[in-house]
Amino acid sequence: MRPLFVRRARQLVTLAGSSAAPLVKEKMSDLHIIENGSVWIEHGTIVAVGADDELARQFADRLAEAEVIDAKGKTVTPGLVDPHTHLVYAGSREHEWTMRLGGATYMEIMNAGGGIHATTKATREASEEMLYEESKRRLDQFLLHGVTTVEAKSGYGLSLEHEIKQLEVAKRLDDTHPVDIVSTFLGAHAVPPEWKHDPDEYVRLVIDEMIPEVSRRGLAEFNDVFCERGVFTPDQARLILEAGKEHGLTPKIHADEIEPYGGAELAAEVGAISADHLLRASDEGLRRMAERGVIGVLLPGTAFFLMTKAADARRLIDAGVPVALATDCNPGSSPTVSLPLVMSLACLHMGMTPAEAMAAATINAAHAIGRAHLVGSLEPGKKADLVIFNVPNYMQIMYYYGVNHAETVIKGGKVVVNDGKVYI
Ligand SMILES: O=C(O)CC1=NCN=C1
Ligand SMILES: [Zn+2]
């Protein structure tokens, strides 16, 4: 395989030196940008990063054999990382969206049998092949937007058979698609209708049947719970997350999305790698998260789509909580794959700066799914996952919002997107 030399980026956003621990407070603004920067890649791995003339000298004797991509006038960043998606699902819920436009709330629709339950019905009825095809289409769109690593949750099967089906589809996508998938078991996404009469019995099913089997098959690294009033209580969530830890699954938690409910406190108590949403997290909960190093994954696209106020990222950053960003791609509360748009919303609705949003959608997102040793920054030894954005500086990725500026995507040293087309 020929070396790949990505040259002369007007801005090369490296985020160098951030792999050991997630960035907090003012460190979230240290992007370590190299003007007129270049990257030398061999066998899918970054070999060198630096000023173009330095690398041209260092590899002078091999320039002739290298494939060169000229990034002159453009911005090169690490491949974007999305640490919170519900990627694998069937169907769509635009009719519910029109109900919410008419004033119905998310929980009213869910309690009336819609919401997650509607997608559960469609996902249970879908074959594995159908689920794979529908999810692959979304994954192609993620890639076109510069996202090269995606976390994918189950949580629409809500039975052993169908939760396994979702996770098997995620694994097959990881094996066959350029985008790397990191899987999370979310059997505690909702209590399915058939267990409405006895939610604690469903919790037992999750603990005694689903978690052991998911762990035995090695189908997930993380275990997540939707801890919200009317879904799972903090006590139920604690039982489920502790059970996951006993089977080697690291805890994550959908916390304090709709009202303050102790999710952030619970995340710190169980040592979760991340707590997600946090729109209504208490100051005490954020303090404890910062103490334990729990990453706050914020989802401004969800707040935007639910027409609610977004989380206040400044509260988290000032409290010392490492902040990551994600799309929360799902058919009910955030039907989008555009992590760049989420970065724009982070600035417009959550008080983040473009520099903080860039760190939150790369290295901090990689830390939130245990992949910061592999991706999330451009440093020697890391995977050659890069995006060439056709803008002169990283701020314009977010400033010219709602536009996909990703022109070329390189995954593991291979060009997989060029001129806005996927080449797999
Ligand atoms: O509504 C959905 O399908 C996904 C979701 N889970 C928790 N909040 C939103
Ligand atoms: Zn979610």
C-alpha cells in the first residue's frame, strides 16, 4: 500500500496531547492547530504530523511513491466521533412529530403507546436484513458528514431475541462498513407493553437474562439505561447498571433529560463512563460527575427537535465536567446524522465556543466510548481517520450551519468519501 500524504492544510486541527484524559475547562479550547499542516500516513496509521515543509523534508526520498492529497486552503480535522446514537432501528415517526408540532409532549405520546414503543413494534417486525439495510443507509450518511466512529445502542427490541437482533446488526455493520461501530446494550430503554403490568419483572429480565447473554456473546461494551420519571427509576437503573458491571459492561446513562431525577448523581456513584442529555442535571450531580471524571455527553439536536431549552454547557465546563457532543440519532427525538449541525447548535444554544465544540465532537467523544487511544486526534500511532472540510478554518464548519462541508473523508488511511460521494 502506497503512503498517503495529506498536504498543506490551511488549518490542520490536531488536538495533539489529548489522548490520556478527556479535555476539561480551558483545555477544551487547546486544538493544537498547525497552519499549512500535513499528515504522512502508512498502512492506515498516522506516521507523522507537522508543518508541510518539515514533512516534505522528512520523507523527501519517498515523495515519489506517495499518493498526495492537496488540502491547500482547506481545513483538516480528526474523523468526527458520535458517542450517542440509536442507529439500528426500523421505521420512522414523522406523524408523531406533527403531533408534537400540535402541542403534544414527548412523554404524552410515549404514554399513549407511541414513541419508543412505535419503533419497538417496527423493529421487532423487521428482519435482520431490513434492519441492516435501513441502518446502513444512515451510516453512509454519517460518513458523508465526516463521522468515522459511531456508538450504536440497542433498545428497540426490548426482548432478548430482538435486542440480540439489533446488536447483531450493529456488529455486522462494524464488520462490513468503513465506519467503526461501538455497541451499547440499552435493554432498559423502556418497559415494553407486555410488561407494563409488572415493570420490576421486566427489570429482572434485563438483569438475569439479557445482560448475561449479551455479555456472553460479546455484543456490547456498554450498558445504558433511560433513567427518567415514568421510564426507569434511579433505584431500577442502579440495579441494571451494577448488573452490567458484573458482566463486564461499562455503565452509561440517559440522565436528567426531561426533569431533574438524580441521573447525574447515579452516574458518579456507579462510575459511568458518561452521562448523557443532562438538560436538567443538578449542580450537585455535575460536581460529583466532575469528581469521578464522568463525561457529559450533550445532545443539542435533541433539545432543538423537541423544541425545549438545551443543556447549559457552560455549567458543565465550569464545573470541570469533560463535555462531548452527539447527534442522539433516533426516529423520535433527534432524526439527524449531522454531527456538524449539532456542533453549530452547541455554539448557538448551549454557550459553547467553536473550539470547544470541535474538541467535544472529536477527542472527548472518543473518550466517552473508550476509543481515545485510537481516534479523536491526529497524532503519530493513531488511526488515519481524517476529514478534509472545504472551508479555510474550523470555525466555518459550524458558522456556515446546515451545510455539509465535508469534501473528503479518509478512514484508516483509505479515501472513502470524495466530492460528497461514498466510495466503499
Ligand atoms: O424516542 C426515541 O426513540 C429515543 C429516545 N430515547 C430517550 N429519549 C429519546
Ligand atoms: Zn438517546
